[in-house]
Amino acid sequence: MKLKAVTGLIAAGIALGGAAFAEVAPGDVVWVDEVTIPDSLTGMPGTATAGVDVVSNRSQGNCVACHEFTALPDVQFQGNVGPSLDGVGSRWTEAELRGILVDAKHMFPETRMPSFYRVDGYTRPGDAYTGRAANPETFGPLLSAQQIEDTIAYLMTLTE
Amino acid sequence: MQHLKPARTLALASACVAALWTGAAFADPDLSAELVIDGELHITTRAPSDDITPNLPERYSGWLFRSAETRDLQADDFENPAMLAVEDGADLWETADGSNGQSCMDCHGDAAESMAGVRARMPHVNDAGVLWSMEDYVNNCRTERMGAEAWRWSGDEMTSMTSFISMQSRGMPVAVQIDGPAEPYWEQGRDMYYTRYGQLELSCASCHEESWGLNIRADHLSQGQISGFPTYRLKNAGIVSMHNRFRGCIRDTRAETFAEGSDEFRALELYVASRGMGLAIEGVSVRP
């Protein structure tokens, strides 16, 4: 099951951007010191402007469901289940932010923050928001490797 | 969040229902608010915490978390849109149905007497030792005593009937049995409450015990109490059953949810009901 999900992901990556670099699949992410991931998941730096879409769109990361961003005053209804992300680029290194995004439970064990680049270990995983069971053949992580890198690029610009 | 307020106010000015819905997303529960129906009937919306809810400082009805506009709708039976369902339920109570040609009233008489307190004790274990919700008791009467067909769990007839029956307990404190034969069900429900379901790995507790009073996007999180059910949801423009609400909340964790009327949801209902012990049954409530 895991292998198939990984194959699907790589296929998706190719379809999306024709990526030449083989993305790091969720199961192959290399952790250093338990909480950091130094290497880019795409082999390249992300694009901060694309990261803005990931954090604010309901259909992507929807980080604003739980976090406030003063830098995005046009995004309505920002939640506060998690801390404000103002200044987050000065509080954490890029490798730490990658770890928090991929699987925040490494840094904050009991956190309510979802794991955005993990595909196993879930209880009754669903097919998105349909309420139906997920199809193990097509089940993928919440965000793509590219979306993770774009988000990190954006978060690194939030220095105050 | 302060900077967002002007933008919000603008958005609120548009549609009335939208205003009621989004208006909920402001702040903490309003503990100065008191629910008094038609200026007469006081409804207890706060109750002390105890061993069942060690992680809550106090029990709060979801009513306290809603905007003043939504709260007002529930304080006035004439304005409360759920009252239409209560009226339909009252009619159904007196309407003969099924091969025996009987109505609920033929066996139970005046609901104001025979059904008083019933809602406050639901769900409870039946004579055969099985945990039943109000819907199960209703359908059992229909199929076994009236020779009528069972109603769908969240169909209009059922939600009208449960609304009508709940009204007969309005103002009475939640008092479910959780020991004796109910205990294994209660424990199953408690385990479910703390299980992190779905790809978002959020449990009921993640949102309603650890995060009540906070906003998740536009939604102002309450303690997820069920003392107000059945609920008229403005968003759905209709009555919502408890199991329907559970199904939606689990679905929103990107999980495979459970079915309304499933054994799992009966157990969860008992546990969640016990978290509201001491809060008053609201009869029917109004929520965004």
C-alpha cells in the first residue's frame, strides 16, 4: 500500500510540474536530531508567493484556520487555535520549519497541528471531506513536496 | 486579529443569515448572557464541572458561544424557527399510523406528563440491556406496537418528533445514567471522544475540550455540548440531530465517519451527554 501511494505521488509530481528531481516521498524524509529536516523535499528552494496561497486557501494548507498572519490582512477569518505566525521566520530555522510542516508531532508531541507530509499511522483516514474511507491506492499527504517548500519560503519572509 | 475587524464588519452587513453565522466568530463565551425564554423560563446554561469533566473549569452550553442575534432567536418561541418542527411533532403525536390504527397519544396520553424528563435521561439502556437513543425508542413503538414503518434517523418526521418530545423536558437538568449496565457504553464513548480520527488527527477533545473559546477559521468553538439538541441550524435551514452533528464533526477531520444510529454514535452520545450533566435541556435550540 505504502509503495503504491508513493508511486502515485511521484506521478502526481511529474504531472504537475514535470519535475526533473525525484521528490523525497513522505516515507523517505530524512530527519536529523528528531525534529529537523535540512534537505529540501524538491531539491530546490520554494517560491514565497506560492506559499501565500498554500497558507490561506481552504483547499490547500488552510493554515489560517488555526494561525494568524498580520501580513495577510485580506485573508478573512483567521483562527487562533495555534500561535500567531508573525515573526516565525526569526524564531525557527528553515530545517526546523520543514520538520514542523512535515510532521509537527516531532517538535510538539501532543499538538493539534496536523501532519502535512505523512501518509501512514492514521485512524479511519477518509477520502478528503466526503466522510467515506480513503482509498489506500490513491491516499496522499495533505500537501505536496512543492507546496511544503513554497510554504517554508513564505514563512522565512516573516521576520517580524 | 484586531486589524481584521473592519473587514469583518463589512462582510457582516450583507445577508442576514450570513451575519448570524459569521457573527459568531468573535470571542470567548459571553458569561453575562442569560437564557430566559419568553421572559419567563430560565434555562441553566452553566453548570459546575466534576469528575466526568476534570479538564473543563465549568460546563457551558453552546448557546453562550453564539452571537447575540442567534441567542435572541432562541429566547423567543415565536422567533425560534425550530418551533415549526415542534408543532409538526405535536401533530404527529396525535396522528394514527400503521396497521393497528393507533397514535402515540393512544398509549402515552398527554406528552406534557408522560414524556416529561425523558429527554434528560437519554440515551439509556433498555430492558434488554442495550443502549438506545430516543430515536430507537420512537421507532420501536412504531414497528412493534403500531405496525408502522420505522422513520429515518434524521428524516423530517423523526426530527419533528424528537423536537416535540425534547420540549417536554425543557429546563430540566441532564441526568443520564452512566454506571451499572450503562458503564461499558459510557467507556466506549469516552474512548471515542479522545480518539484522534482522520488525516487531521483531531479528537472531539482537540476541538471541544482543548480549544473551546478559540476560533478555527470562521467557527467559534464551543464545548460541543448536546443539551441543546435537536438544533435548528441556520446554515442548513433545518433541524439537525445529535448523530448528524457527530457525523459532520468526524468528517471534518478528513476521516471515514460513522453512520447515524450506529452503535458507536449511541455510545458517544451517552458520553457527550454526561459531559453536560447539570446543564438544562434546551428543548430545541438555534445555532449558526
